[in-house]
Amino acid sequence: MSVTKTEIQEALESTPELGANPEVLTRQVESLDHPVLAWLATLGASSRPSMLAALRRGIGAVDPSGARRLLEYRWGSLTHLDVLGIRMALEGKGRPASRNLSLVAIRGVAKSAWRLGLLGLEELQRIKEVRNFRFHGETEVGRFVPRADRTRLFRLSSAHPTVAIRDRALFALLLGSGLRRSEAASARRSDLHLEESIITINGKGGRVRRVPMSETVRVALATWLQKVPTHCESIFPQISRSGRLLSVHPMSGAAVAELLRRRTRQEALAPIRPHDLRRTCVSDALEAGCDLLAIQQLLGHSSPQTTARYDRRGEKSRHAAVAAVFVPG
């Protein structure tokens, strides 16, 4: 996968907790001769912030100072016993999916350390054998957002007019095209093709996909872009609550989640997370009879099984399924 030094540098600048001498860091970015940096280079731009957070979470479970200074952590002497210790420290902390993401990140950096000649192959194989956490009981997380809640969320009556236009465009993209929060936050003008109603997304694992937009989503984005200075490449640059431009850099995925938390509190709604809008997009599409493979491609999932887990239609769809079966009376 092709990655520019600028992209890596931006990822590091958004994560100052990595720590390192600035001169050493610049030299490492130039050559990607550090396992964390080499691992970052294998990830899509939208995946880097969340995976760095997962890596910090895993290391921080056993070594808070190591989580703050990831570039100075002893990656070259990492052992499978260390990873087992991290796994034990993560038990009971957060959801299994979040804990497993930390283990995936640690294994990814370990593989990069092996490629750089810092870690032995036998030790890498033992590290890879450390198992993920199993899901027990109810595995469905998140929720389907009913239409009434969506209408209230999009009302945005208490927001500054400029901010309301931004929020409406952002929420429309998350809900209408099923984007991940990091994908929407990092979207660029050059990715947007309004005349075709298409946005190009750099997703997980560097997979690029062309995502169609409904007319409602297209209009919401076009209206917002009229407010964005033309020198801003980011579709959603950082702005204040009064609508003032703070930075040409894109807002973060965490900022998107916080924005939704604030808006749902203001509207007295049950919590809505960014991924709930993505799940709702899938559920609506399935309810309308859309093909599962087409939805899988829309979301950028590697398998239809993953897409199927996003279905939040509940018992309604199952009742419809049994009602369609002819049983002689």
C-alpha cells in the first residue's frame, strides 16, 4: 500500500501522546524504521486514529507510561507472555470487540517489528497464538434509530445556523451513505463528486470504494460546502460553536461522537452513536429489499456476514419471514 510521509506525520501530530524526540521522530518518519510507524503505514488513513487508540489502550492496561510514549516502548523484546499479560489486564474492561482491537493492534506492531529484524519469527508466532476474547450472551450492540428520533436529531434548533448546516450535512452522510465516523470526518473536497452524487472513501485496510449519495445527502453537502472557505480541502474542517473556522484540518472521529452525544442530550433523545447511524442505514436498506451484497460493498465490509450483523430490524423482519411461509391450515 502506498503511504506518504505527510500522512504518517499527520497521524502522529494528532496523537502527541506517542512521545519521542522531535529530531528522532522526523528521522523515523522519513525511513519508517520503527515498528509502530511501519504498522501505521499498512493502515488506511481513516483507521489510524482508532487503531492508535486501541494500541494505547492495550499497552496502557499494563504500562501507563508505555501508552503515553509508544515509540519508546520495548517492541523489540516483546514476548507472548507480555501479550498474555496484556490480555489478562484487559479482561472485563470495555466490550470484547474493543479488547480484541487492542490485541489486533499489538499483533500488528509485533509483525512490523519482525519485518524490521527486531523480533524473532518464533516469538512472533507465539504472540499470534494469543487468542482473542470470545463473545458471550447477547452480542448485538448499538441500536436502530427510529424515524421520529432521526427527525428530532436533524432539527438542530438550538445550534448556530452555520453549525446546524454543518451538523445536518455530517449526520446525513453518516446515516444516508453509511460511513464510519472517521471516514466522514476525514473526507476531502477532492473525494466528492456532486455531479455524480458519489463520494470516494479511503476505508479500513486502505480499501477505496465509491459510495453513492441520495439527493437529500447531496443537497445537504452542497449547502454546507457553500459555507466552507475554498482553501479548505477538508469537507468538515474544525469550527467553533459560533461557526467560526478554527483550523483547515478535519475534525476528528472522536469529535463526531462527542457532537452526537451533545445533540442527543439537547433533544432529550436516547444516546445515538455514530455507528448507530451506520447500522440504521443497513436496516433501512434491508427493510426496503436491497441486496445484501450491494450493502456490503456500500459499507466496505470484507464479508456479508459482517454486514448482516448490522441488521437492527429486530423481530419485525423475523415475523415477516415466517408470515411469508405457506403452512396449510
